[in-house]
Amino acid sequence: MTHEAAGVPTTRNDDAPNDDDRQDEPFERDGGPAAAGPRSGDEAASTEAGSADAGSAGAGSAGGRDEGERPEARLARAVRAAEQALIEFEIAVETFRVEVENFSRLHHQKLGPMYTRLDELDAQIAEARAARTGDPEDIRKAREARAVVMPMPGVDELFHDWMDSDGLSPEAAAMLTEQPVRPPKRVRPTEEARRLYRDLARKAHPDLAQDETERARRDEFIARVNAAYGRGDEELLSELAKEWEAGPAAPEADLGEAEELYARLNWLTQRKELLTVLAQDLEESAIGAMLRMAPDDPDRLLEEIAEQLLGEVAQREAELAAMVQ
């Protein structure tokens, strides 16, 4: 990991703070758009620290503050720049995480029945071939194909769809928390939902809290923001934006002296490293790899896969019909 003068963590902050279109496309590498995935902080290695240093130098040249400015004041500005950089990187990671999760959920909901139908047809074809040839090898393959289709005895009855690959299914979690089940309608939320989410995350992020009470309030609020964004609930995000504006004003940052500032920088660096690992895991997952195939329109990718599966189902059905005639 690269660090500049004051030890500012190398997080992503190379987009203009108010450039929503570019900030919500955190998937640029080598100066151009790439496949899906949040850009690692290491790829924006010294942008933030360099900007902070350049800003300090520029301010000193313009206002004559460079010579008389306390080192702690420059360090405080570096901390604030690092905080904003980390928030931008976290927004990028969370945005991609939501797309990966939604794609996985919708992939299972929309395409799961087609995969099941293909497995059933493969089993029937293998059984028809074994019945015709009587070959032991064909019989073995038929049994294996049928075993793929058949669920493990008692599992469905035991769990009743309460478990999925991530633990409790959304339906089960909703029952336990008495919350309504609202699955995502699309992989990527609307542009307005994304804009609202970015704005709320920047204003209400827990890392901007000045005490534990304020952090707890922000944690609870951001949890609701993330849940609404995951469902693409634009109306709820708009309501949350009004709620935040009507709430108590955020206290001004009151950063301490050098030791506290360096401790804050160290925490920001560690947090960035954890987010970088999470981003890498998302990008390298099976769903992340699929999203890289269609970074501009992941919802269309689901439709294309569905069309391909329908074609495979038709081919299998024709093959089976020819064998049983």
C-alpha cells in the first residue's frame, strides 16, 4: 500500500465530489471504463494525499499561511480528505455489493426453474438411453442424472425454504423481524435511487460521527438507507432524505492534536484495507464475474441467459421426444 506525506490512506477520491454520474461509476481502470466492480483504493494510490498536500501548498502560497501554519492544521485537513475518500470508496463497494446480491437473488428466482427443468430433461434422456441399451455404464449415468434432480430426503420438509446460501432466506428473516418481504425488481436501482443513496451516504455516514451517541444514530439510519437501496425503493429513499434534513444538525468536526489525528488516519487506513478485500471478493465471485459481462445493463444479461436456457430446454425436449418414439 502506498502512503503519501501525512500517511493518508490510499482510497478512491479521484472524482469531483459533486459529479454524480462519474462517482456512481466507480469501475474505471487505466483511465477508461472497465467491467463491473469497485475500484480498489490502491489504484487511486496517492490522489487524495497528493491533493491534500497540493491544497495546503496552494493555500499557503495564496494566503501566506504556509510558513506560519501549524503542522496539526495540515494534518487535520489530510484527515478530513481521507475521511471523504474512504466514504466515496465505501459507497462504490456498497453499490456493487447491492448489484451482486440483487443479481444473485433475481438469477435464482427467474432462472432457477429453467435450470431445474434442464436437469429433469437430462435425467429423462439418460433414463431413456439406459432403457434402450441396457448398458451398465448408461444405467450408472442415468442414476447419477436422477440423483441431481432428486432433493436430499427430508431437507425440504425440515427447512421449508428457511435457508439459502447466505443463511436465513429473506422470507424467513422478514417473518422473524415482522418486516414485509420486498424482493428487488431489478439488478441495478434507478438513477434517482442511486443519486439519493449516494447523497444520504455522504451526509449520514457513521464515520463522520463525533461521539458514540451520534454514531449509533447514524448506524441505525444508514442501515435503513442500505435496506431501501438494496430493494431499489426510490420513494423510501426520498422519505429518508427528508427525515435526515429534518433531524438535528451534524456537529462540526473537532479533530484533536497530532496523536489523535494519526490514530484516526491509522483507523481509516485499516478500514480501507478491509473494504479493498471485500471489493476483491465481490469482483472474483461467480456473480461478480457474470456482472463483468454486462456492466452497463445487468438486467438485460438475465434476459439473455433466460433466452439461452429456453433454447436449451427446447433442444432437450426434442431430443427426448425422438428417443421415446
